[in-house]
Amino acid sequence: MRISDRVQAMQNSPIRKFNPMAEAAEAAGVKIYHLNIGQPDIETPSVFWEAIKGFDQKVLAYAGSWGLPELQDAIVDYFKRFDMNLERNDVLITAGGSEALTLAFLSIINPGDEVIVAEPYYTNYLTFIQAADGVVKPVTTYAEEGYKYAIKERLEAVVTDKTKMISIVNPGNPTGCILSREDMRVIADFAKEHDLWILADEVYREFAYDGREMTSFGQIPDIEDRVIIIDSVSKRFSACGARIGCMVCKNKEFMAEVFKIAMGRLCVPTLDMVGATAMYKLPADFFNDVKAEYEHRRDVSYEALKKIPGVVCEKPGGAFYITCKLPVENTEDLLLFLLNEFRDNNETVMYAPAEGFYATPGLGKNELRIAYILNADDMARGIELLGKGIEAYKAAGNK
Amino acid sequence: MRISDRVQAMQNSPIRKFNPMAEAAEAAGVKIYHLNIGQPDIETPSVFWEAIKGFDQKVLAYAGSWGLPELQDAIVDYFKRFDMNLERNDVLITAGGSEALTLAFLSIINPGDEVIVAEPYYTNYLTFIQAADGVVKPVTTYAEEGYKYAIKERLEAVVTDKTKMISIVNPGNPTGCILSREDMRVIADFAKEHDLWILADEVYREFAYDGREMTSFGQIPDIEDRVIIIDSVSKRFSACGARIGCMVCKNKEFMAEVFKIAMGRLCVPTLDMVGATAMYKLPADFFNDVKAEYEHRRDVSYEALKKIPGVVCEKPGGAFYITCKLPVENTEDLLLFLLNEFRDNNETVMYAPAEGFYATPGLGKNELRIAYILNADDMARGIELLGKGIEAYKAAGNK
């Protein structure tokens, strides 16, 4: 009775593996500020609940494998805001962005094929790529440079004859790094030159601050046959538990291949698609208040972080994460201290240690990611707790 | 820009690939009796809708990767009916039985490893196994024998040093074949002798007719470390569109490995889990009326089939499918005729051709699967249409 090599090579999610310790602390009455996971506290739009409560069929039947046509059409309409003209079956509805990513990797990667990913990366990319027996080829980025990766020479340095894709999250998770139009052009030209697919995970598309334009790789005509866009209702509409996402691609041959796997898994949940349809139909200005709120939280969080002596980070331009360097040697060890020992007024804080976000051994040990998904006061308090926790950690003799 | 070998090797779902032709006929006003897909017409239990409509959280948040604890616990309680004592984390909640199968294959199969599957099989097994770069090793079964496969010599004939699992659907899809306690013992001993995992897809567990006992491979203590049970709300509770299933296994090491992938995809939909919890808590006798109804439909369907000259099948003992041989050379060709040409009172019928249910080339061309998921009158009419369609097909010069 063997277990597969691929799953043995996988790591436990560095975002979720500390949950049992957090649960134990909470069971003991400790309040934890959860800056570790991208679970927004913004209310899910009322149209979602209304759509689901209005569903009146007696049999909850299978949907088609493409997803509900009305949801596909709502997504086609949504992308018109970005001057993209999609057809219905350019959009495959998936079980969250996660399934769209899994389907993309399974449909492109042969065992041993390589995917270029900027590190630190959203850690589950490693799991998805390993599930397809692929290999992550990291482009290392640096806190001091704001984790910028759209640099031709650095991309060229990691491409090989096994490279099949470059995988982008823009705006970025975990760094909050956001691409300019010029950056996107660098990546587009690189992909064309080496005949690569571009996997563009744009689930944070609207989370672009300081007046930055919202963009999509789908807006660049000369790469539209090689761009696979990942979208999701989770973050934009604060509906993470709906698990509705999609894959968008104008390459019909590719979509026909992906659809073979999609037929195998039958369909995604009907009710959640009904709710998602209502959310994709929300007007563009629905997001203005949400964006202003997140921008404020980012500013508060960034200022609070900068007050902690020895923290290194640039102000991120998008998404709702900040990755930074701390003045400690090992942020996993610090997190264990925070969860198991440190208390301030019976409160502590949780973040995601960044070592698991790097493929290169040894990197990221002194970095962490926080998600600014709590209100500004809670963010300030959470980061204050981090600062106090670091002080206590060092006072206890740790480095 | 390459597409992976694994997805190119996959077939289009033989159950779903004829849907566009059916949709065209329906758009032209033709009534089609859909005997092609396992979508029951039984109403989803009211407790499902009530639970969802009673959900009153403002933020639809991520659930934990194991699933909602209350759903895990409801499933633990459900399995007590079969004298099985599970712990909460012996149960991983999945996006339908489909995801549970995908996770199981990814967690066991290395590229080139073999899985023993009785053919004809539920066709999506091939897709799931190919997604893990595994190989289906078929045990061929025969209409004349009621598609029986628990025969030691035939299992021994296909086992090699690359065999890692035997994959069972009991009661069976597409054949309706159901294992006796003795049959299960044959499979258990075979798996022990060759050190194989047993993947036991038991989503039709309650659909056991003629007074047959409902069983589970989880009831055999000496194989409990190697049995992986797949369960789902889709069929039992007529809630296919909820996409809630689970993997049940008492092997902690295995579940810890599977959980790495489960963490990567984060979680399954919260609302559907809330509804599923209510359904798993329904009393055991909830299913009595449903079972009586399906048993009646089976009898009506079987009698109607036997009236068509040249049909070969045994009366199936479980699930809600009948697979049989027709007196035509090619049931895909016949289906195209039924969808595109044949009409009787502006009605026609659709089934699943069985060739795609076989791994052995050339087999199954003259077989089909029907699902008796419509009421008895509609089943009788659908099968009458099949008989008339065969007559018209032959009269038009087809063999």
C-alpha cells in the first residue's frame, strides 16, 4: 500500500497548518487577531442571499459542466468593463479559483515540465503544480525592491526547454506587488519569445490602490491565444465560502481539452452559481467603497508595520496583503511563541510565515505575510501585538 | 504552447458529449426522455432548503479544509447504522464524490501505476485515473453473467507489480451489479494478498433491491486500513447539484497525505455543507419510500427492455442503472439517429452508449446504459421509444 510520490512531496499548507494551535488558544479564551488568511470581514452582498433564497426548484439538479449559462454570460458582461469581448464558452465556471488553477496545470504540464513563478508565491500554487507532477522554477524577488519580478533578465535566467508556462498573480498574493502596463508588456513579450502560456490569476483585479488602473492580461491582443485568466467571487465580493471561480481563455483548442476534465467532475454547485450570477451583475461602482476601505486598511497596516524596529517592506500597491522582513531569524518559531506563550491583555496575533512561499531553500525564514482583512482598528492592534510579541520573543532569549 | 499528454489522452464524456444534439432537438420542440444521466426526479428533502434558508451569517466565509465539523459528525453518525465507528477526521468533506475520487487517485497513483476496474465502468473513472497519470486495468464482465466481477481468477489475471488499487462501485454504475457478502470477501482477500488499496465508491449504498442487505466495505475489520470509501449526497438525497461528498478512511497516514491537497483547494461550499448536514441527519427510514419507488421503476424498466427483441440483460440488483446489449452493431450511431432523425409523436429517447465504459478496444459498441430516474410511466414510454427507434433504425437500412 503505497502513497504517491507527488503527495508525499507536498507540504502542509503553511497558511493553515498552525490552525490547531490557534484553536487551542481560542478555546482557552485568548483573542487572536487573524491576519493569517485572506478571509475578508466585508459583508457578502445582499443580492447573493436574495438570489439563493429565491431559488424555487424542487430538485437540486446537476448543472452543465460549463456552469450555468446565465453565470457565464454575467461574467462575459463583467469583462466588457475591461474592453474584453468574450464568448460564453470562453468562460468555464470552476469550484473557486483553486479548481481553475488545478485544471490549467493538469491540462498543460507533463511530468517534469516547469512553471515560472515569482517567489514568494501563493503557496498553494506549489501544491497545484505538484499535483500535475510539474516543477516550480522560481524567480526570486526581494522585500527591498517591493518584490518586483517583471524584469526581463531575471525571467530569462530561469527559462529552460522544459518551461511551459509563466504563472502570475496580479495584483499579487502574498506581496501585494502590482504590475504596470509596461510590466505586463515585458511578461507578454517574454512569453511570446519562449512560446509559453501565461496563467494570469487576477482575482484581486479591483484591489488596485493609489489611483492605479485596473487591468487584465486579457486586454493585450497579441497574446490572447496564450493567456489563461483566473477569476473568482471570493475576494471581490467577499464570498470565499461560495467556492465559485472561473477560467477565461480565448484559445478554443485549449478550452476543449480542459473541458474533458470538467465533464469528468460533472459540475459545480448550482445554488452558489445562482448567487454568483447576481454578484457579477453588480454595477462597477459597487466596489468603490470596498476599495476605499481596503486602501485605508493598507495605509494603517503599513504605518503600523513601519513603527516596528527592523521591519523591511515597501508599500504594496494592490490585493490585501503585505509581505515583509522581520528582525527575527525564524518567523515560524516566532508564530509558535505568539500562539502558545505570548499574551497581551489576553490577546495575540497570527500571520502566515513566508518560508513556505519560497521554492529556494533557506529563503523567507525571516519573512511573513499579513492580510489586512480586518477593520483598521483591529489591524493596528494586531500589528501592535506583533511588535510587542517580537519584543517579548527577544527578551526571552530568541533571535 | 503545448497541451499535456494526459488531457489529450482523455475522451469526451460519453454521457455528456451528445448533449448539444439533444439541446438542438429540444429547441425544435421535440420531447426527449433523458435516460442518459443519473439525475433523479425525486424532490430534494425540504430539510436541505430549510437549513440553507436559515443560514444567517453576514459573511460567507471559507470553511475549514476538512469541511464543517457538524457535517463530519453527521456522517460519522450516519455510518453507525452500518456498525462503523469513525472519528471526525476519518471523514474528509469533498466537492461531490468526484473530488473524493480525484484526491484518492492523486494520493496513491504514480505515473504508470495501475488500477483494477471492472469494465464496463463509470466512465469518469478513466478521466480521474488519467488525471493522475495512472492506467486502468480492466476486468471484463459480461451482460450474460449480470456483469459479475468478484471472481478471483479473473482478478488474478490482471494484477501486476504496478497494481496499486482495486476500484469498486457497489452497487454498480453502470451495471447495477451488487456485491454479496461473499463477493466482498473475495475482493478483500484479493486486496490483502496483493497489498492493494480498495477504493469503494458506495454512493448508491441504499439502492439495494429484492430485500438485499445494505453493506459497506467499512464493515470488514481486517481491511480497514486499506479501504477508502466514497460517499455523496447526490443520489441518496437527490441533491446532485449540491456537489457534496466525502472520503472516509481509517488510515490516518493516508488521510494526512490527502489532506495536503485538500488544504491547497481550501474548502468546499459552506451553504451546501449546511444543507448536507441536515440531510445526513434524516432518519434511516427516510429512504424506504425512495427505495420502493426505484425498485418499481427498475421492474418496469426491465420488463420493458425484455420486450425489445434481441436485448440481453440480467435484472440488476442495485443502483438505478441497467446496462444491456442491443440488437444493433453500434449504439452511438443509433443514438445519433434517435436524436437527429427518429420521432414518435414528436418524442424520442436518450441513453448513454457503453463503448466509452470499456477500456478494452472494440467492446461495448452494442451496449448502452439507461438510468431509471424518471417515473415508471415515463420509463416505460422511454423504453418503448427505444424499441420503436431500433425498428425504424433497422428499417432505414442500419445494422
